[in-house]
Amino acid sequence: MIDVGELEFGYGTGEFRLQLAELRVEGGESLAVAGPSGCGKTTLINLLAGILEPQGGRIGIAGLDMATLDAEDRQDLRALKIGLVFQELELLEYLDVLDNVLLPYRLSPVLEIDDTARERALTLLGRVGLEDKVRRPPGKLSQGERQRVAVCRALVTRPAVVLGDEPTGNLDPTNRDHVIDAILGYGRDAGAPVVVVTHDHELLPRFDRVLRVGE
Amino acid sequence: MNDVLYLAWRYLRFNRGKAAVLVGSIGLILFLPAALQVVVRQGTQALTARADATPLLLGAPGSATDLTLAALYFRPPTLEPTRYAEVEHLAASGLAQAIPLHLRYESSGQRIVGTTTDYFAFRSMEVASGRRFAMLGECVLGASAAEALGVGVGETILSSPAGAFDVAGSFPLEMPVVGVLAPAGTPDDEAVLVDLKTAWVISGLAHGHDDVTAPGAEGQVLERQEDNVVANASLLSYTRITPDNLDSFHFHGDPAGFPVDAIVVVPRDRKSGVVLRGRYAEPGGEVQMVVPRAVIDEVVATLFSIRNAILAVSLGLGLATIATATLVFALSIRLRRRELETMRRIGAPRQRVRAILATEILMVVATAVVLASGLTLLVSRFGVSALRLLGS
């Protein structure tokens, strides 16, 4: 579950301030975050992921209060409990598709790569139609295929929470549907809350709720 | 740790061109001073060992270095030869053993060393196959010379003519190989050893031909006087010395005046050496006596100063290479900012990202060190021989 209350955040001395009185997203529920550019949608995702620290309020993720965690703990929390899909989140060009999906295991000291993880990665890649491209370098994939790999990477650790920042930006409708199906399907099956920032109004009806920021 | 190594390895493998350039340039900058050090050390050892084993040298006045390099390393002699009488004079003094060296000729690039059998004992040479030369015209090959010429005991080699315009004689002499020396790791390995008289035969000071005084030789006689016979062009000198024609070989002139390029002087004792050096110390004399170790020490001092200059240049190049490599790594990290940010966002602690980058750098440096060590090892094994080949 995601539980946010009295959240406040601002960048330095700038005028931008994000304030959120309350937000709860239950397990298995999906929430779309919409709003004009610069209103703080990405900032909200970064706060929920523990990448940014709020100046006030509370953020609870999977039963843990972010305020009680130091930077290292938040790092571990991200590796263990949060699946992140960003539009600009890069694949590593020097790893093949399978290794890119398994990257969280190689980067985090709290995760260990094993046969189960490999099987799960292959299953996820199969679900998004990339089972025959597991040994390809990302440079030989289309934009849509690359984003599907990024989704598999976010879900391979079986996260308790899934966060997405414009995960379908720049994708054609077919690839967009593939990506959203994968994210929402995982949320439903795993009972994980899903929060996705999107500009695409056609996608909003696919979510259980829509949070409009800055309007 | 395995994951860090794996990711670093995959990055370097993917960027193998950049990695190879870095490994090559860092490896080269490590290799050059190390190899130079090895070559100078081994070269110095080889130079001084040979010089230490040669107490004194006597030769024509001029460059002591040229005389020493010719006598010890069989470099082509540049000084005028001295007379064989000096050998007799030294021997008669009873103060030293005198071993003459005649170094003017070659056989297909291998120096022909005209000397006496005393030289074998003096250099503690071991004959690997065959025997020492015993008869005029025979030769014994150093191990490398035998390999280079591709001949062995029982075969023959030809001396090379001294020059196209050498009209005084010195036509090629066919010499049977009677022995091959065991490898010694010294310049003797490259030599073709012959008796001093054989060297004089090659130079045309001695020769053999049919007896023009014999009955039936009128066709070869141009003019017959009371005490002299002048042969015509049909009289051919022998180009190979055999037991059958050996007696026909004779010298024209007094051997005391015949040339030797250097004389190895082995004093009977320390005092004899001092006395001899005093005798030949007079400036402007017809000959000079040198102490090879003193000459080689001067050469080595020059080598050291050249080495130091090269090391200083290498140090500058090294610093430039390190600066360039640092710049390449720094720029690379900057270009990979988004990739590193991705790693952090999906749960990599800062230390792990740093460990991956550090491992990449370590792998490049370690490979460069291995490359440089391997090349230095090769140089230490073959470098001096290769330099000797280049110089010959």
C-alpha cells in the first residue's frame, strides 16, 4: 500500500512547491497521475521512490515509513520493493536483453541472482513478446521493445509497489498497450499498488483512479 | 563482487576499441622504461663480462674504443693493422701470452677470425662437434655462425671477397668446416675461426699454385730469369687447400711484417701486466695498449647517460599518458551520466557504482601491466640477442 499525508516539497529557494494532503493507493489498485507540465508529477514519483526527500509530511511504502529510512535503506527499499519504469530510464547498451532485465540483481547488494530470478526474467520477457530476443543487445531493438525490456526489469524483483513516469511516452499505440497491459496486469496479479504519470488521456480510463495535479 | 567484475568486464568488452587503445598506450608507457632498463642492464653485463675476461689489448694507435670493439665483439676493424712482429716481440718478452687476431674478412656476413689455437684455451671454448683447426685452410664455426651459414662439420664455406676492386688477391677461399663450437652466449658464437695463416692466405699474402719450375710447366711461364720465374695468366692459384697442395702454399715476404688487427695480451701475472702497460704507455708510439674494462666502462657510462635521457623522456610521456587516460576516464564517466543515474535509481548504492567504475579502470591498468610485463619478459629473454642481430 502507498500512504501519503501532508506531503510538502520544494526545490531550493524556487517558487515551485508540491503539496499533497492525502493519497492512499491500496494493493492491486491503479492510479494515474495527470496534469500540465511542470506541476510536479515526476517529483511525486521521485518522492514515492525515495529518490527525493520531502521537507514535510509522511510517505509510507509497503508498510515502511520513509522518514525512518536513511539513504542506504531507501536504496535497498527501491531494489527490493519498488519497480520503477521511466520514459528516459536507460537500458545498458553493453548488456543483452536478459542481462538488462536482471540488472537489479547485479546492482543491489540485497538481491542475489539465481535460477528462479532467471526463470522469472524469461517468463516476463515471454509475456511481452520478447522471448526470441533475450540475447540481443538493446541497440538492435525498436523503441517499443526497449521499453518493454525496461518494464520487465522493473517487475523482475516482484516489487510491492510499481511506479511509472510516462512509461508509454513516444510509443505507438500497439507498444503503448503492451507496456500498460504488462504494468497493470502485474499490479492486479501481485496485489501491488500501481502509480503511473501520463500525459496520454486515452490511457486514463484504464486506471482505477486518476489524480489530477496542479489543476 | 562477481557482479561488479561481470558488469565491468561487459562494459570493456563492448567498448573494446577504446579499452584496447587505453591498454596499449598505458602498457607501452610502462613497457618502454622497463625494457630499456632490462636491455641496458643485460647489455652492460655482457659488455663488462667480455671486457673483464680480456686483460689487455694491443693494436694500432687510434680509437681505443674501436680497437676494443673489434677485438672483443668482432666489429669490422677501422684502425690500420699492426705488424705480426708485435706478437713475436710480446712473446719474446716472457711477460705475457700474445694471441693475434685478424678480423678483415667475412664469410656470408659472419666474421672470419684469424688467430691461433691459444684463443680456444683463452676463451675456454668447447668444441661441440668435430675438432679444432689443425691444417692451413680449415675453419671452426661458432654455434650461431654454423646455424646462420647452415653448414656443419664435413661441409665447406667460402670466404667473401674483401671488395669488388680488390685486385691484390683475396679471392674466395673454400674452407672445410672441421668443428662447431658449443654455444657460449658471447660474440665467439658468431665467428668463423681460422688459423692466422689462413687469414693471410685469404688476404693474398700467401698462396699456392702449380710448380712453374717443374719440367712441363713451360706453358705457364712468361719469363724465366736466373733467380726468378714470371708466370703468365694461365697459372691459377688454388682456391682450396688440400693435403695434396698444402706444400705448394708459401708466403711472399717476411711474416713479421704481416698484418694483425689486434693482439690479446694475457700477462703472466699482475706485475707483468703493470710492466707491459708501462712499456706501451708512451704517447705517439707505433702501437697502443688498452685495458678493455676501462674502455667498456666509458662506453657503459655513455649508455647510462643515454638511458637516463630516454627515461626522462619516458617519464614525461608517462605523465602525459596518465593525464590523457584520466581525461578519457573522466569524459567517459560524464558521457555515462544517464546510465549511472539509471543504476542509482534501480537500487545500486553509490559505492557499488563507484566499484564498477574503479574495476573497469583497474582491469585496463592490470591488463596494461600484464602486457608490459610480458613484453619486458620477452625483451629480457631475446632483447639483447635481437639487438646483436640488428647490429650485425
